[in-house]
Amino acid sequence: MATDPLSDEMALLESAVPLQSVRRSGRSYRFWAAASALTLGGCCVGYLAVRGPAAPARVANSNPFIGLSDALAASSAEKALQSRASPQYGGLSLMDEALAGKAAAVEAQAVMPYPMPYENGEWPKEYTYEGTFPEDFVWGVGTASYQIEGAYREDGRGASIWDTFSGANTVGMPGGDCSYCCKEAPCTPNGAMFAKGDTGNVAVDHYHLYKSDIQLMKSMGLKNYRFSISWPRLIPTGKLADGVNPKAVEFYNNLINSLLEAGITPYVTIYHWDLPQALLDPPKTGGWWSRDETGQPDLQILPDFLDFADTCFKEFGDRIKHWVTFNEAWTFTYLASGYGKAPSIPEYSDMQIDPYIAGHTVLLAHGYTVKLYREKYQEHQRGKIGITNNCDWREPLTTSQEDIIAAERSVLHQLGWFSDPIFGKYGDYPPEMRALFGTRLPQFTEAEREILKGSADFFGLNHYGTAFVSYDPLNEGVDVSYSKQSHGDLPQGASVWLFGSGWGFRKMLNWVGRRYDNPPLLVTEGGWSTFDKTPEHGANDPMRALYYANYTSELLKGINEDGLNIQGYFAWSLVDNYEWERGYSERFGLTYSDFDLGHDPNAPGDRKVPTEGKQWRRRKDSSCFLQHVWSTQSLVNPAQAKCPSAAVFDGKFIEETTGCKRSLAVSDGKLKKLEGQVPKAGTQLKIFGGLKETCDGNSTQYQSYADVDFQVSGTSIIATVGDQLLNGFWSEEKQAILWGDGALWTKVDDSMQV
């Protein structure tokens, strides 16, 4: 009678693998120690053959634990140990012990529990909008330098890999002469660039409009703002020996100081994907992907990144109290190795190898940066430092052990990959990944593990959506999860990957809490994308408001019912911006950006793209919903927290600095008249430079502004003079217009004589 090789593997492991008691969701389960929380190697396959639904027929190259399982089936512990690199945790590793037969018998009844707090099919269909957040709960919004700053060739900025990837003209820029860089304009976008012609050349022109954007933040009542520092702007070639850009230091100092003056706390990401192009010039320099002659990470970029981080701490750390070393290492290593993010170049697009070289380098750069900060700056600057990793929730499609384990594997091979070395017990990759990936995962030295372990003051999490996962034995997948995804009837945003689920968010938060002993957790991104062509359409965003309402409702349950240590939530994003390879078509902003589309001679093709000078913003209803939440620390039905109409501008105003009076007439959403008190003799009635304006305070005479075009759009007012544009924002809290140049027009009683 023929024997089942899977059953043979199970029998081998039943005599070899120790028991371990693991607490999950307040209950105790007994697991195989080789798996910790996820059954490994032949354990999983063999177990499913005897405990779960019938195991699929074995097919060549279809085993989710190919290699290790074969070795176990042959009962050759020595061969398995040779074929798999096993991390050492003091003495023999868990897999060493299992394969060497050093452990007690496994309990045959052990199962992996279905992830809580919702059973399969019992997900909420409606959400409650009641309850209060902790008084010190942090609310904020986020952006990233390449997505908003623009001014890509201005004030000495160097080329970045995203300039090259998008096809921007980098000829003559510092670092723009790399081996694969454009040699003559017009330049060609990378083939993986979806929205060919869209670049970050201008983006939302934040480099020039940051003062106006801070006025926008003030109109929202915003208290915390997350942004990133552009490495190629601060150190154009990426190498400190080539010099720090004083214009960049000036810009970020001005931004930080202006934020603090506005009562807004800055949260700074050191690296948000814009690698200086000079540091990726293969074969001379390999950026995060650099390796030695044996194919192992050589950390070539580490000294340069530490110099960059040290410069940030030295120049800005006296005022920055919250640092994030890296944003989404998975995205800029895994997806950037050929899956649509920069650089996606042939030299580093082997998905079997390159993401793991880059990921290893990034993790060590994080660990050494935290070590630098803690040893040199933290005591006197009194800040906190962490890292932001990203993951969407993966819900088992059914209650079968196959689907439960496949879903767990999908999360672990993304979030666990970059979180276990920092928040786990051993300073190393998940043992479950070690068993499956073998030598594809580089080794950490003992000293490196000690540096990584505990190298974060908080757990930063970017989370957007949810997918259902089922086991697929015929599809290993690049992530070796042996799974396939589906989305059921989950609502979809404009992004192909974004399916909203508040309950999935709560499950993701619980996963982090369970695996990493409930760390202080800061949700650093979350948001909803839409396709919008006009400010009127874009500002009316009920799906985005519902998204935030549902997610914050489940977040509050995570705090109150699940006991999770969640300390804050940052929405993505402040404004519609450059969405990487998708360009400007998908909008995530709480504020609609009118990009003033036109021709950019430094962008490829004839596509209309953002231009400088006349961009303006209009708040969306979702921003007014969130303003209510963070100003009251309480949930509210999003249908009851929309932005007011343009009618708020109808009435009398007084300019606070000069005392000059204004009269605005608005009807049917349009500005019919705007007049100002006549100026003193010899002066002109001004809108630009309004703080310098003088007027005859005793006069009852009013006149129109000469050569100024005014318009209103929702809670925005826009003044245009020639090629200049000034944005003003209605502040419900102050009952005033906050102008981009700092002027404040406060609404007064309508009985003021005119």
C-alpha cells in the first residue's frame, strides 16, 4: 500500500516538535513551537492532510513549503539543515530542534484560531458613530516631499530616482548623469510608469505655497502634520562630502518654524522614497540593492544614509520631537524591484532576490539610525523615533485551516518581514519566513540583531484596505504565500488595490497587538481615493467621509474593547498630490487641488500637467468631518459634518492688522461683489501684501479692488492679479478668512455701517 508523503512528514514532526502555549485574544492555544503562531514547513501541509479538508493532490512545484517539505519527507534532518539557513537564537534554533528530534510530541488537536474580533461571516454591516477618544489621542494628516514640493530643479536640488523614473528632464542636475539616466531631453519615462507624462516637477507647488498650505491647515483646526525631508534637496548627490544645500536647510527651517508658530506639531519622515539618483548608478553604486561579490548586502549606502539622518537631527532636531526613519520599506523595496515603483530597472528586478537584499539594507539603516539618534541626540532633544511599515488586512475566505494559514502567511510575509526584526523577540526575520525563504533572506550578525531589537519608540502603521485570502497550492506567488485574493462586495476606491473595510482595519490593529505585545501604535496613513475633475465634484466626497467614519469607529473599539495601545491616526493626505506611478488621476486629498494644468517643458510628452503660479485648494467634506472629530475627540455621523457653503463669505469683514473693512456679497455660490474701505491718500487698495495696506478708518466710502479677479469655491476664496494668485480659506473656528499671505479677515456683525 502506497503511503502519503504528507502523512509521513506529519508523523516525523509529531515525534520531533515541541509544544508551546501561545496566548491569542485572551485565550490560550497550543501550537507547534516551530511555528510560533504560523505552522511551518511540512508541519502545515501534513497537518492539513489529517485535520482540515482533504489535501489537494501533490503536484510538482506546487507545495507551499517546497524544499523543506521534501527534506522532511526523506527523513533527512542533515539535508534539511544544509538546504535551509537557520537563524540561531542561542544554541539550536527552533527548526534545528525540530529536525534533530530534540522535542516532545506535538498535540494533534492544535489548530490556528480564526483571527478575531469578528468570526467569519459576522463582520459588521453598519458602524456606530458614538464615543469619545482619549484626551491625548493624536490626530493629523500627512504628505511626502516628492508628492507635493515641486521645484524639482530649483535652489540646487539634485535628481532623484523618481525624477528619472517619471521621465523628468534631469540633464545637468546633480546626480543626473547615472548609467541609465536620460542623456538628452526630452526624457523617456520608465515602462512601469502608468501615467506617462506626469512627474513631480511641479506637483502641488508646496515649495512656493507652504505658507498658504499652513493657512489651510489652520482653517482645518489641524494640530499635527507629517511630512518628509527630501534627501536630494538637502544633500543633492546624497553624499555629505559634496555638501549640504543651504537653500534646503532654509526651506525646511521656514516650514518647521511656520508650523510651530501656527500651533501645529511637525512629525518628520526622514526617507519617503526619493533616493538621490547619484546613489543608484549601477554598477558603481547600487543604493538599497547594493551587494558584494557573493551576492550578500554590502551596506554601501549605509554611511550616506546615516550622514543624511545625522544632518536632519542636527539641523532640525531641536524642534522635531517625532521622527520616522522610513516610510513603507516593503513598498520601496518589494514593489520597486520591478512591480511599478521606482527604480524598477533591469539590474534590480529579480523578485526572487532583489527585494530581500534591499529590505535587509533598509532594516539595518533603520537600526543604525535609531542607535545614532539615541546615543547622540535623544537625551537632549527629547524626541521619539520609530519606523512606519504598511499592510492591508488579509481575511481568510473560509474557516478552513488552509485559508486561515494562507491569510496569516500573506500578512506575515509583508508586515512581519519588516516588523519582527524590530518588535519581535529575536531581532530577526520571522522564523516562519526563514523556513520558507531559506538563503533568500540574508543573515544578521548577533550584533546587528541586538541593534535591531527594540529599535523603535512606537509602531508606525500605514493601512488602507482589506482583501479575502484563500489557499492556492498551485500558485506560490512572488511573496511565497500560496494564496489568491478576492474582494467580495467590499467597496472599491479609485485605486485598483483599495477596497475599504473598517472591520478589516480593526483586525489589522489586533494582529499587531497580538504579535508584538501591544506596542504603542501610531497609524501614520490611511485614506480613500477618487476620480475627480472639478472642485465641485471633488469637494463632495461622501465615500471618503464614510471611510474615515467607519475606520475611526473601529479604531475606537480597538482602544475601548480590545485594549489596544493606539495613540494616534494620520489621514492621507492633506491635498490631492502626485500619486507616484499613477500620476494625478487618483486623488487621496482632504483638499481638492486645482493643479492649473498646462505644459511643462521639462516633462515628457504633451500631457497637460501641473504648473506653477496659479494653483489653489478647496476643502472637501471629509476634511470638515475629520475636523469635527479631532476638535471634539468624538465620533459623529459624517452626514452631519459637511463643509459650509460659499455663503459664509457673504457679509462684512475687518482686516485684523490694519483695521481696514471689507464688504462681500455672495449669492448662488458666486461672489457678486467685494469692496474695501477706501485707502488713505497716496496708497492703493491691495489684496496682495495686504498686511501693508492702509485705509481711512473714518471713511464710509468703499471701492472695488482694481484689476483683481475674485471667485469663491466652497470654503475657498481666490484672488487673481495678473500672474499672481492668492488663496484664502474660511475658518469656522475663527469665523474668519485666513489668506495665504497671512492676512486675517474676521467676520463682524452684519450691522456694521457700510
